[in-house]
Amino acid sequence: MQVGFIGLGTMGASMAANLQKAGYKLVVHDLNRQAASTHIANGAQWVQTPREVAAACEVIFTSLPGPPEVESVALGKDGLIEGIAKDAAYFDLSTNARSLVQKVHAAFAAKGAHVLDAPVSGGPRGAFTGKLALWVGGDRAVFDKHKKVLDAIGDQARYIGPIGQGTVAKLVHNCSGYAVTVAMAEAFTMGVKAGVDPLALFEAVRQGAGGRRRTYDALIDQFLPDNYDPPAFALRLAHKDVSLATALAKEVGVPMRLSNLTLEEMTEAMNRGWAQKDSRVVLKLQQERAGVKIAVDRGALRRSLEADPTTATEPKV
């Protein structure tokens, strides 16, 4: 089976190389032919257009900067759609817009071909080592058929749901991750300005409860099962802690936009009469605003965690 790969930048070059290491014959294209030199030296075939990639391959991957580039490669002049064969599968590894993913999917479906969104997470190092998560949306049967190819790219290829849902998972991951990073920077600068050595502060907080677990593990015990009693740490105590932190920030002259917003959320939750519930009960406010009810079955959640070899904490659910 010949595999097409378009977009040989920092991420794409490594992912394409891993496909070659797994024994797949590649047909490659990039705006810069020099980017493909190593792949060509290792046996890849170079072609001039995305259309030629599609015409030669049963499975095609793209790794591109964003929606404009994906639309051009997929639907533009000499694009993939002009050469795609019936029953071929096109996986877009880019971080894309769900609306565009759905548009491309519909256009290819009219020609009897399959489109799946498969954004990746793991960064350049993960792309190089093959330690990547791939979150795939589209036809489950097509995902299953080509799972072996996906496994040559990353070690955590996971089917998420219908077309576009892989993209949703990636956007949730990235948006929340950057928000948490900004919040950490906000609190950390307060600590440094209050006189703590940066390295000593880093070493200290890294050994705390938050530092010892993965970011999203914070959702396991209360948020996902919708259970805030009995509290692991009461809201009234968390409210006190954040109040003290923001007060110290004022004392040392550090702006704390996100932390003050967090305190406002906690105060609203306190005014709901939730002071004795677990501190994560604050997260119910956002569910209310979004019109979403989240309540994962505890048994299903435990089985999911037990089946995940990367689970970093002992699940308490």
C-alpha cells in the first residue's frame, strides 16, 4: 500500500519518517521540495501536486499549518479532491476548524472517498519518537481498517466519534492547556515577586497535590461523576486560600486577572450555599451557563482509567 503525505514541516517530517520506518512506501509533496530530501533519499516518491498524491495512494495524510492551507490542498486547484479515488481515506493531522473538516468531508463523500480528522498531540518531540496521541473523527470502520497505519505515526490513536469530533477534542485540549499555563504564570509571578527564588518555588509546587498529577486528572473524582459530597477539600477552604493569594498579590503589586475571576466564581458558588461541598463544585456554574449536564457513570469511568496504561494516579471513583 502506498501512503501519501503532504506537509513536511517540523511535525510532518517526523511523522512521515516514522511511516517509512514502519515499512510504508510514501508519495510526498510539500511547497518546499528540499523539505522532502531525506524522505526521498529513503525511497519516497516526490510528486508536484496534491492531486498526484491522491491519484497514487489509498491512504493520504496532511500535516499543515491551519484551515487555509488544508482547504487549498484538499479542495483547491490540483487539490486532493481532483485525484482522490473511490474508497480512499484522507486523514488530516492538522489542528483545523470543525466547519472546514465537515465541508471537506462532504465534498469527498460525494466522490465516494472518506475524510477523517486526526489532529495530533505530543509536540515535535512526540512526533520524532512516535509518542503521539491521534484523536480521530469520522467513519469508525475506516478508522479500524487503517489503525495499523495510524499506529506507525503515534502510540495513542483513539477514535473519538463522527467527523469533526477529533478536532473538537484537540481544541478542548489546547485551549484549556493554554489557559492553565497562563494561570500558572500568573500565580508563579506573584510568588517570585513576594520573594521566593524561582527554582525553589518550582521545585516546591511540583511536589504538591497539583504538581504530582496530570492536569486533566483534576476532573476525575468530582466533575465527571457529578459528585461533590463528601468533599475532598471544601469550597469554603479553597475560597479562603484564593482570597489570601489575591490579597498577597495586591500587597506586592501583581495583577491577577484570572485568579480574581476564579475568586468571583468561588464567591458565587459560596452564595449558592455550596460552602461545605467539594471545592470543584465551582465547575457546576459553567455547566449551567453552557446548558450542559455532565454525569459519567462511575463504573464506566473506573474501567476507562484502568484500561489506560498512561493513567498517572490511582482512580478514586
